[in-house]
Amino acid sequence: INLSSQYELFELPEIIKECKSLEKLDISSNEIREIPEYVFSLPKLKELNFARCSELQNKVIPFSSSQPLEKLSVCTNGSSSFFDDIEKLKTLKSLTLSGKINEIPKAIFNLTSLQELIMHDTQINTVPPEIKKLKSLKTLTINQYPFTPEDGFIKLNLEEAFNNLSQCENLKELNLNYNGIKQIPEKVNLLKQLEIFSAQDNLLVAYPKAIHDLTKLKELNFGVNHLKEIPTGIGKLTELKTLKLISNWQQKIDIKNLFNEIDQLTSLETLDLHSCQSIEEIPETISNLTKLKKLDLDNNLIKKLPKSILNMTHLKILRIGSNKVAQEEIAEIKAHLTSTKISS
């Protein structure tokens, strides 16, 4: 049942109590004052979403150990006892928190099956040592974009967070998008286990070379920042499949170090450089990326593509629009790459 965004819904209809086979209930973005206890008695409910329900008046959410909840999205009302019963959810795998809380509720660290933890629009500024108790945790996301410019960003203590996250042996994915981050500390290299690192939509003018010590990375995303250049050593990321540097245009990003080492990134499948508005040429060595499926160069200053691109028949998508490449050259590329979707 999806009752999301019903802005005149102030209470749940009683008929839901009779839905004994209900597995998913979405009541997010409503004006609901209280979640009735019967919701937590529905015997087959696996997914429950009451995010962005800012009018909730429940002091405690009466979670039940008999309910097989696996995915839960919660808007907290700031009550200190709001999460007291959450540790009963022994089958919970994914939890999304939103609302004005400034620390992760302690009861959450007893969710032994939790694999994904998302903090969205909270006021949390660090990750405490207790995070290591979440032995099954694979994905952590902290997105805290302010509702208005006057609110300001919550400054994350990344040094402390990285220290504590290094104890999470199964953590594979860390998303730090939309946090106003201006600097990433060198201690990021403590997260040796990471396979996905994303810091999109921040205020970074640089990132530390220590990122290149994360040699298990399969995806790296620094899109929509203010990067001036790519540090040397990126060629060490030989398992990298996706690299996103989109919309780093304000400082006219210099990516010569990336192109000098591009042929070392032999696992790369997606290279996304669109809207940097500063890239003028692509090296001939790009053709050494025999696994590359998507190459996005849209909205740059490229006048001529390398001849070797004619040999890249493995490409599925090539975007070169908003550049200055001659139509004759585009026609030649299309004649050779007949299985490639070319956007020009």
C-alpha cells in the first residue's frame, strides 16, 4: 500500500489493520500525528516507510520482534525514547533515519542483521566507535543537505568517522554526498575494505592522494565539486570500474594526471567527464581500456578525438555533444562504431 504524499492525511485508515498479508506500507510525506500500534502487529510486513512525517507525536515506536521487518525508513520526532524498541527488529537489513537528531541512537547498534544505514537530513556530525558492533554493515550513507542556505551544513568530523569505520570489516560502500565537505582527511586510507566511495555534490577543491591507497575500489565519484586537478597515483586503482568526475567546472579541472595513467585502469567500464567544460583533448591510450562501455565527454572543449577511438568497438555509449568536434569526424566514428550509441 502506497499512501505517500497525501498531504491531508492526518491518520491511517482503520482498514489497514485487516491487511494481514501486507508486506509493504509507505506512509511517507504525510501529516500523520501518530502511527497506531496495529501497524506493528501486521504479521508479514517487511517494508515500512514513514520518512518525512514531521508531525509524529509518538514518544516510543512499539516495534515488535515477531514482525519480519527488513527495510525501515523513519522520521524521528526528536524524542529520546523514540528508538527504544528498535533493537527488537532482529531481521532488519536496511534503516534510513531522518529528522533533527544529532547522534545515532545507541539502540541501533544492537541491530545485528543491519546491512545498510542511511542518515538523510539529520544533524549527525560523526560516527561513534559503537559502529563496529554492526558486524553485517555493508553500506553507510550520510546525506545532510540543508533545507535552506540559512541552516548551513553540519560539519562532519571525518577523521573520527574514518577511524571508527575502519573497524567495520564488511563495510563496502561509503556515500558522503550533499554535505558541504571542503576537505577529506588523509585517514581515508584506513578504509582499505571500501569498494565504493562517493563524495558528490560537495565543496572539494582537492582530494588527498590517500584515496588512491584504496586499491579495492570499484567505483569512485567526485562529481559536482570544485576540483582543480586529479592527484598522481590514480593508476593504482586497477579494480576501478566506474569513475565519475562530472561538473567539476568552476576551477577548470586539470586531468592530465588521470590521462597519463589512464591505460593502467584496465577494469574501467564507465568514465564520466561530462560538463567539466575544460577538457580539450583525449589521449590515444584511451583505447587500451578494452572493458570500457560508457565514455561521457559531453560539454567540454574537445576539437578532435584520438584516432584510436575508431578501434573501441566495445563501447556501448559515447557522448560527445556540446564539443567542437567536426561533423566529418563524427561521421567517421559512427561508421566504425556501428554498435555504439553515439550522442553528438
